[in-house]
Amino acid sequence: MYNAGKIIIGILIFLVLVTYPFWRNAGTASAPPKLEVGTQEKQCVESTAYMKSSHMILLDQWRDDVVRNGKRIYTNSSGKQFVMSLQNTCTKCHAKKTQFCDRCHNYVNADPNCWNCHIPPKEQEQKAARSDQ
Amino acid sequence: MDSSRRFFLKIAGLSVIGVGAKPITDVLAQGTKPKTEPDPKALAGRRWAMVIDHKKCLNAKEGCKDCVNVCHQVHNVPNFGNTKDEIKWIWQTSFEHAFPGNENPYINEYMKEGLKNLPIMVLCNHCDNPPCVRVCPVKATFKRADGVVMMDYHRCIGCRFCMAACPYGARNLNWKDPRPYIKTELNLEYPTRTRGVVEKCNFCEERLAKGLRPACVEACKEKALIFGDLGDPKSEIREVLRRNMTVQRKSHIGTRPQVYYIL
């Protein structure tokens, strides 16, 4: 190999630059946010694990079934019934949007546009508490 | 290991059966699957339609806008304060605008006098042959089996083809974010719209789904708005249509509008 020294040094510099973001941020991952559900209810419409991983899929199915097919009642795996509505069902329990939806969405850099139209729940207690601080 | 071709084929055959059985056992292993259905309380109709009895409407007190106000309140309809951006689901217009075909040079002055100051309530006609549905490139607007011409605001891209296609001017675009312009008390049970979507009357499908009649129909003290199912021969609306001479707006253009007028 001609100019082996230069080439190897070049490769090393290249590797250092390419992996810079990884080792620069190693060990500094921010802790996942603490979510406040804001309800005493123990069980969401499906299991917590499913809701955590797939609530967006469920909401999309609800949206399509309600708007396109006129089906508004959801019977979950254990036979309990719910009205399929983000604004009138979900937010009745998840009443603290900024401490629940937003915290996690901000953490994972997700930007859903649900609330452009759907009216978020009123969070007056929270606002009052914040102004006290 | 001594293996014959025959033995190999046997094993291969058995494994194919095994792989094929997997989905079947999966289905059997699952308990009750979640399912969705319409609300049993919902009003069911084969063809929703409306009659506007204009004689009764004229009996109301001067400048009565009960139907408009209640509709725009329950649906969070914004008021931008200028006619260019105006959003309206149900509104009042003059006779020559509502029935342009019926205003012709042969109407004499005495008849014209009667037509002047004859405001007509107009709304989306929920056509049987809706041109807005035909032109929508993303199927954001569609006709349901019960005749309601509906908007799926999630899908609308704001291209305004439907506004150009609608011969009744029943559709309006939100040029700006409508939230700050909702002058009425916000109805927290119904969404608002967002910038860049077209909106219109939905025959109160969210109320039909709960077993309620449209808000405008319930708000009218003169009972000038009659809502019902054309598919049911015993319904009130069919009786009204049997007993009265009714007209539709621009019926000659073939949209088959389903709002009928008694003038």
C-alpha cells in the first residue's frame, strides 16, 4: 500500500468524526419523563402495555371507524364498552394533557396534530399551581 | 444417518401441515377480540332529508336566527368578521340567490315585490348526486349510506375543488386558524377545525349518532324545519312532502338535492 501512514491516519480521523455524536452523548441520555395520568382509574381501554406501544394505532382505528363507518362504540377484549372519542372519552381520564400527552411526545420528539382541532381538556388547577410558583 | 428421499418427503409434508396449522391455532387461542359497532341509541335512517317550511319561517319574529345561532354554537363555527373569510353552515340568503332559476325577466313588478325581503334559509343540500364528492381528490368528503354528505377533516388538504364544484356555496375554507375567531361559547364536546380545511353542514351526524335530531330543527320555535327519513313511508317528512308542493334549489342541474322548500 502506498502512503499507508497517511491513509490509516485519514481513516482514523474519519471514524472519529463519524462516531462523534455517539461517544459525545454516551451516558448522558435523559431520563424518560414522569407522566401524570390524572385519574384513579386502573385500566385504560386496553392493557397499559398495549396503550403505551400502540395508542396511536388504536386512535387511528377509532378515527376511521367513527368518521367513515359511523361506528362509535368500542368493546374491548374484556367486554367493557367505550364511546370512541378522543375529546369526550380519552380526556375524561387523561385530563392533564401537558403532563401526560405532551411530556412523552416532547421526549420522543413526536408531533401529532390531534389538538389542532380536538379541544384539549381544561387544566385549570395546573395553571393555578404554576402561577403560584 | 441413513436417509431416503421418501423419508425426507414425509418430514417435509408434515412440516408444511404444521406451518399451515399455526394461523388456525392462533385464531382459536385468542379470546374475544375487540369490536366496534354503532351506538344502539343512534337514529337510523335510509335517506335523511329536510323540509324547510318557509311560511312558518316567516311567522317567526323579525330577524329570527335561532337555527343559525345554535348550529354555529354547537359546531364551533368561527366568525372572521368579513364576508371573504366567512364560514357558514346554515344561513339566510335572498330569493334570487337561493333560487336563481326562478328569478326571470317575465316576473312582473308585483311578484317581485313579494320576492323582495323574502329571505330563505339555506344549508348544504346533502345531494343524492353530490358534485363535491366527485371532485374531492382525497375522498375527504363522502356520502354515507344514509345520505349524509360528510367531511373527514383529517383527510382534507384544502384544495377547494369541492367549493368550486358545489352549486350552492355551502362550503367554506378556513383561511386562518379558526380557534381565535370562535365568538360563541366553545362547545367542548365537538372539535374545532384547523387552518386549511373546508367545512360545511354535516346534518348533525354527531347528534344523530346519539339519537338526537339536528340542532337547527330542535331550535326552531316555529317548527319550520322538518327532518326525517325519506326511506320510511310513515315518517313525518314523507307526509309533509305528500301534502305540500315543494321545490328544491337548482334541481335542474341534476345534483338531486335533499333539502326541500315549501314557499
